[in-house]
Amino acid sequence: MIHGDVKDRGLAAKGKARILWADRSMPVLADIRARFELTKPLAGVRVGACLHVTTETANLMRTLVAGGASVALCASNPLSTQDEVAASLVEDFGVSTYAIKGEDNSTYYKHLNAVLDSKPTITMDDGADLVSLAHSDRKDALAAVVAGTEETTTGVIRLRSMAKAGVLDYPIIAVNDAMTKHFFDNRYGTGQSTLDGVIRATNMLLAGSTVVIAGYGWCGKGVAMRAQGMGAHVIITEVDPVKAIEAVMDGFRVMPMAQAAPVGDLFITVTGNKHVIRMEHFLAMKDGAIVCNSGHFNVELELDGGLYNQCSSRQLVRDFVEEFSLANGRKVYVLADGRLVNLSAAEGHPAMVMDMSFANQALSAEWILQHKDGLAKGVHVIPEEIDREIARIKLKTMGYGMDVLTPEQVAYLGSWQEGT
Ligand code: ADE
């Protein structure tokens, strides 16, 4: 029985067309889906997924259903849902979907609870809200769960904290840690989709503007590279000295946020940490500065207790752009309530890159079921052979070939005698 809480089931036809459009750029996932269709590795499995409800996620859900799973899906962010996709998942693809773009916090948690009500045997999370709920208010759900997967850096950090505290109750694969995930999704996906979100929301010109990027992890590297490519002057803020040197040697200026605040035209946070841009920084910004976040949670900006409380007035001036008047007479603009700008104001990462991320999700679900008896509770990395196989298939579908080691080269790499 397919259930759901979506905005309007009448949007399904539009959603289906968009899902099939994305599918054209997801050949690795399609390959896995075709095999799953024949071998049904997920027969009898109930997947409870908490992911951004996008066209790309829909193709992952189709793959799980093809593998024999029954699937309940909710949004992993209140603003990232594509309503027509949610409608089509319920109407066309047999996925119980609970997600409405712009849902409030209580609806967001009602939807997570609905997914846990389906008594999932596998959890598939993005940011670890579902896992966190199952380990707090919904401990009743834990008995049925055998394993899980986690998509993001933020979620993996949360899960490792849970494991360290000894409270994580089942094994979870850190999909984020696969090379074919974070090297590409976090870097090229976030790089492109973040600027896409900023541009769709504001229509600002990046050429010649000063863009301050907080955080030089894989996501920050991607955003910096793309902003520079569009002619922006890029400033990086960091707390890790190694990443800071990397940014310097990649050609960027590095300075504390207090110094960057008065010079930036656009600020983008991608640190995964809390209150990276605080009230003191908002007050130091130029009139007209634009501020957004592309990290998983909107806590990167000090909004509640900060800008929201200390502004003299606020108004929405266009979709996803809110103007805040400050006591010093200046105005600053926050995009998409500080939520992930790439998924709120744009469509998230392109299907071409999500193909690899979600191939990792599908294969992790299969792998974790095959190995569940020997797996300890805790966070596990995806086996390297799966990671490399995804890269191999992706490269092939992109039309590129590679060399193979000659026997002489294999022997050389395994020897130590040959030297100067
Ligand atoms: N995370 C980033 N981009 C995404 C997308 N397009 N779909 C699902 N999750 C995402």
C-alpha cells in the first residue's frame, strides 16, 4: 500500500518527465537498476529514506524498488523538495513519499516519523536526522533496523559522534567517504549547484565581485574553483591550517571572517559548523552584502538569536531573497532562510554527478545486507572495490578509456630491488 503526504498529486506527470530526463544522465544507476530488476537483492527489505526529494533521488528510489524493496521516503530538508517529483514518486513509482517544499518544522518531523512508522529494515539518511530520531524519541523503530547508509559529511560526523558515545545501535555505511562520492559530488556538484542557487535567487554578476567562502573542504574547494572561474575575487576563511595553506597555494586570499566581512559582496558558508557568520560579522558587512549557506544545516549563520532578533526590519524582496535592515542603517540579504542554497533556490547537484553518489547508495544497501551478520555496530566505509567499480563504469559511460598495467609494471610496483 503506497501512502504519502505531498503537495499535489496532480503534479505527477510533470515530475515523471523530469525524473526521466535526469535518468538520461545517470547511466551507472540505470545499469545497477537493470541488474537489480533481474536479481532482486533487496527482496523483502523495507527502506526508510530521508533524502532531498529531487529527480536524482527519485531514480535512486526506482532502483531500490527494482531490487525488490518497499520504500518510504521523507525530505532531509524542509526547503529542498521538488513537489512534482514527490507527486510522481507516489503516483508512478510506488514509493510512499512524505515531503512538501516549505514544510514547517513540525511537518518535517511528522514526515520523518511516518517513515519510521513503516518499520524500515534499512535506513538511508542524508544528515542523520532520521537516525538521530530513531535513537531518541523513536527508539521503538530500532528493533527492525538491520543496517543503514549515510550520504553526507555532516551526517557522517554526527554518526561518528554517536558511535564514539557508544549509542549507535546498528552498522551504517558512510557513503560520503567513498572516493566516487566526495571527490565529485562535494566538489563539482556543490561547486556548480551552489552558484546556480545564488544566481537563480539573485541574478547577480559574479565577475568582478568579491566572494567570501567559509570552509575549504571538498565543498569549499568546488565553490571557490567555480567562483574564480566566473571572474570573482575569492577569499577563503578556514580554521584548519593545512586547508588554509592549500587555499593560499590554489591562489586564494585567506583571512579571518572578521577581516573578510567588510570586503565581501557575497558570502557562502560550507563548513558544517555552527555560527560561522555571526552578528558581529553581519554588522561589519557592506550595504547590500548577500549571505547564504550551502552546508547541510542553516546553523552556519547566526540567524535565530542573531540577525532575526537584532535586525530593525525584514522583508522578502524576491523569491529566496530576504532583506534585513540593521541598526547601522545598512541592509544585508540572506538567501533561502540560510538553508542549503543549492537545493532550495536551485535543483541541487546535476544528475551526472549524483549518478555516482547514488550508485554508492544502491550498492551499499546491497552490500550491507550481504555482510550484515559480520558487521559491528558503528560507521563503516564502503569497500574500495565497489568504489573503483563505480568509477570504472562511470568512465566507460562517459566514453573514456584507460591504460592497464603491463606485467612488467606490476612486478616493478611489487619489488624493492630496482633503484638508482
Ligand atoms: N544533494 C545535493 N544535490 C542533490 C540532488 N540533486 N539530489 C539529492 N541530493 C542531493
